[in-house]
Amino acid sequence: MKKHMQRILSLLVATSLIGAAGARAALTVDAAEGGSADTGSSTSDTLHTSAEKSETVYVIAGADGMVKKLIVSDRLKNPGTGKLDDITNIKNPGSLKGDETVTGGENGSLVWDAVGEDIYYTGEVEGELPVLLKVTYTLDGEEIGADSIVGKSGKVTIRFTYENRQYETVTVDGKEERILVPFAMLTGALLDNSVFSDIRVTNGKCVTDGDRTAVIGVAFPGMNENLGLDETDDASFPSYVEISATAKNFRMTGTVTVATNEIFNAVDDTAFDSVDELKEKLGELTDAMKQLKDGSSALYDGTQTLLTKAHELADGIEQLAKGATDLKAGSEQIKDGAHGLAAGAGELADGLSDLAGHNDELTDGAKKVFLALLATADKQLADAGITGIPALTMENYKTVLDGVLLSLSEENVRETANATARESVTEKVEANRDTVTVGVTAAVRAEVEAQVKAAVRATVRERAIASQGMTVEQYEAALAAGHISAEQDAALESAVDAQMETSEVQETVKTQTDAKMATEEIQTTISEKTEEKIAALIEENMASEEVQDAIAAALAKAAAGRASITVLKESLSEYETFYRGLLDYTDGVADASEGADSLKTGADTLYLGTVSLDDGAATLLAGILTVKNNMPALVSGVGDLNDGAGRLADGISSFDEAVTAKLAAAVEEELIPLFTRMRATLDASRRYTNFAGIAPDMDGSVRFIYRTGSLNKED
């Protein structure tokens, strides 16, 4: 049971990670190619409300994964301030963009003169990595050093092992536990197909273009320990990547491994807060199992009655056969004993009368079974959520079930699911229209304010230049000719900056911005952009995995329902055939009983027609023997039906005892602790935001890119 619980949790975690990974895919791919995901934007396209630090750690390693050098690239996202406080362990940090100045302090503290811009800087650093990478090589089953495998041929195995050493000690369910910071390790290698063949990868995928094969693997070191999962179970998380191939004159380029915890930070941990709902569903399952057990018991009681009456019917047929035999023997002796014929006819009439007397019991029992089957079918339909249809009867069940099958067609279900989803999505988006309008208005105002500030600054600068007796054109020409020094120009710009900060200029900017925002053109723009945003949000939500999964689930449920109802309809049709045949049979028994009475009444008359009576007795005996010979099949069929009903009742009871109760216990004992440890893992991930240092009040994110050395004879 625990392994089943592990599989449930692993599926839930994997689903969450897939959703989070989609939001980080572009960042990871860019970083894995050796670039920096932070150096391509500026403050002109991103508005930061608070200072943030985005860090990439480049790990230069040997072919065996041994670290040789650590290079850190940092980006400080500026919320618009003039200076940025920072902390770093980087040696001699240098700016990657611009000529911003930096002032150093104690314990790695820095102050950047940012002038409102983002800061990009890099440098080397020393420290213990949170995850160690080890690469081992095996040739023909024997481990071999990286420097010795070059040029060799044979069966090669390259194993990437990841040791997670970054942990926190936290309290989980009242106990101190070591929780490792989770990292997703994505390792990529590019193999030359002229060197390697029969390439396989454990915990990864191979893609070839004919000349080369790209191998990409993924592992989650420490996740199994955090969640208490058994690594030998197929529901555990992979902890290593292993490439196997046949090599000819071994050589290969370096590999790239990206380590990131950002996909865990993006996981929606509300998925692990649904334990109460799960308990409620288990309670509903227990109630449903009780009802099913009651229904199966009722069915078994009905088949028991039918079986009893079937045996009574067989006894009556046996008596009828005996009477017919006696009749045939009497017809041969009728000339000598007419009284014997009358006695035989009486026995025959009594036997048929007794048999016919059980007709109503037999047909009533069969009808009760039919009605029980229809009642069970009604409950199955209701449990499946199919309501609003007439109760099933012997006359309407085919028409009603055909209508249900039509309503569950893929076309109808898809149309209904899409319409329902769009209505729900539109309602949710429209509920946030005011928020969308506020956001759009703020964005438009920011653009308008930037335009106004630029125009006002140009005017202030023009006045400052005019105060020196020059026009802007004359000043620019003198600056270009070197008649105005850089210090003088900087002083002018500082004066302009100071003037821009005065309350008078700030009020001018605000007044002009407010005036422009009040224009019909800007208000129209805001309205149009709001509608565009609303429409985009609706389509975005319709295309979301959650909505599409809901539609797919509805289609799958409908398909399963169609199959189940088809089987149900066939079962009811088969029993109706049996029931109608039984009615015909009892009608025949009643007719035979009436004939026997007539035979008894006319026994004296039959004495005069002994030859005709002998022929009729022979025909009657043959017919009765046919009925008698077919009775074992009828009794056997009813017995099989009774046995099947008994096994059904026993199986449902056993399932209830073996599964339902244990499942409820497993939720309390195993699933809830697993959910708790997963939440602790996600919390540990969100607290790990930097490697080389970060200011106390600054948000941050960090990823690691390991680059191993190539293995070639030239190297």
C-alpha cells in the first residue's frame, strides 16, 4: 500500500514540476547554452518594485567533474534608485555593462552608483557548491580514468552522479528532520555518431540528427531522502544519469549540467493541502460500497428463489414424463383395461395441474430478478452522475439507455465541456476587470510620464545651456570640438538632474502627465488595451493545462460511461430474452394442464378410439421427453446465475474489507506525512536564493551551470 501512496505523490509532484518547468524553460535553455539569462534586458522594458538579485554560477570542471574554477555572473534589478546596496564574496567584481562606479565596504558589502539602471557584474569566487558533480567512466565493465579512456574502443558507460549537500534542519510533524534543498539537474552531452553507436541513456532521452546524438538527462538528488521514498521503487525520483554506448577510438566534447531550484519555487503547493477533501471522498466511497453490498445481496436472494422454483419445475416435468409413459403403456392395453387408462389420465391431469400451479411463482421470481437488475442499473447510472432520465422499466430501458449513449457521444461531451469551461473562465476574468484596468492604466501612465519627463528635461537642459550664452546646437558643437571638458559637461548634467528633482519641475511633470492622461485619446487607449488584455486572459486560461485537462477528463469519463452503459444494456437484453422465454414456457405448461383435464374427462370416449389414443399417447410422450431432456440445461443455467450472484456479493464484500478500509488507513498513516515533507522541501527551496552573497532585504534567485572538459588526444 505504501508503494501505491508513493506513486500517487510522485504523480502529483511530477505534475506540479511540469507546470513550473514550463515557466522556467526559456531561462534554463538560455543558461545551458552558456549565456546569461540576465544581461539581455534593461530598465526600459522591466519595472522592478524592489531590488532583486539574479545569479548564475559557472562551474568550470575537469572531465571527471572535479571543480577547477567558479565564476559568478550577477544582475541587480534596480527599482529606480540612484544607489544599490549589495553583498558578495566575488573577488574584484567588475561591471559587465556601462561604467558604473562601486564602493567597497566590510564583509563583502558594496554600494553601486546605479543611476536608476540595472547592474551587471562578474568575477571569480571560492566556496562549497550545494551539489557536487562526479563523472565516472567504465570500459568493458572496468572503471577507467578520464585521461586513460581517450582513444579506447569497447563498451563504454559514462555515469553522472550528483551529491546534494545543501540542507536545513527543520521540524516536521514534531521531529527535527534534515531537509535537503531540492535541485533539478539537467545534464546534456553531444556525441559524435562516428565514434559512438548503440547509444542509450538512463533517466533521459536521446535525439539524433544523423551525424550527432544529443543526450539529455534529468535527476533530482535528495528528493527521495526528503520524501522518504524507496529508490528501488518505480515511483521514486531519478538520482543519476547514465549514458552507455559502443565507442570506437573514444573522444567526446565537454558536457553541460544545469542545476536549478527555480522550478520548485514555482510549484503551486496548494496541491498538497487537499487532505481533508480526500478524507471526505473516502467517506463517500465507504457509503457507496455499503449500498453496493446491499444491492448484490438482494440480487443473490432473488436468484436463490429462482433456483428453488427451477428444481420444483424439474420435479413436475419428471412426474409428467412418468404419467405420459403410463399413458402410452395403458393405450396398448386399453382394450383389456379401460379403467387403467382412466386412472393414468387422472395421474397425468394431477401432475400437470400441480406443475401449472407453480407457474405464477416461477414467473414472479423471474420478474423480481428483472426488476432488481433494473433497480441496480438505475443506481449505477445515478452513481455515475447521470440524472434527469426516467426510471428503467422492462418496456423503456432500451430507449432510455440509447438516449443516454447519444448524450455521452464524444461530440456532445466535447461541445458541452468547452462551453462550460469558457463560461467559467470568462466569469473569473471579468471578476478581475477592475484589477486589469488598474494595471493597464498604470502601464499607460508610466509611458506618458516617461515622455513628459523627457520633454521637460530637454527644456531644462536647453535653459541651462542658454544661461551660458549658447544654443543647444552650439553647445553640442563645442563639446564635440573639446572646448568644453567632460567635467564641465558632467557639471551641466548634474545641474539639470538637480533641477529635475525640484518640486517645481516635479509638479510640472505631474500636471502635464495628469492633463495628458485625461485626454480622450489616452482614455480610449486604456479602454482598448483593457479589452485586449481581457480577451487575451480568456484565451490564455482556455489554453491552460488545467482547463484542457478538465475537458480531457470529461471526454475520458464519457468514453468509460458509454462502454459501461453498452455492457449494461446488453446484460439487460440477455436477461429479457430469458424472461420472455420463461413466460412462453409457463404458458405452454398451462395449456398442457388444460389438455390433461380434457383427456381425463373423455377417457370413456377414448376407449372407442384405442388406435388413435395409442398414436396420440406416443406423440405426447415424445414431446414430454424433449421437455424433460432440456430441463437440466435450464436448471444448470439458473444455478450458474445463482453462483455468479453469490460470487459477486462475496467479491464486493471482500473488496470492501481488503481495499476500502486499508485505503482510508493508508491516507492517515502514509499520504499525510508525505504531503507534509513535500511542503517542507518546497519551503527549503524558496529560502535558498543565492550562492555568492546577497543583501538581507533583497530577493534573489540562483542557478548553476557545470561545464566539464572535453576528452580528445589533442587535449
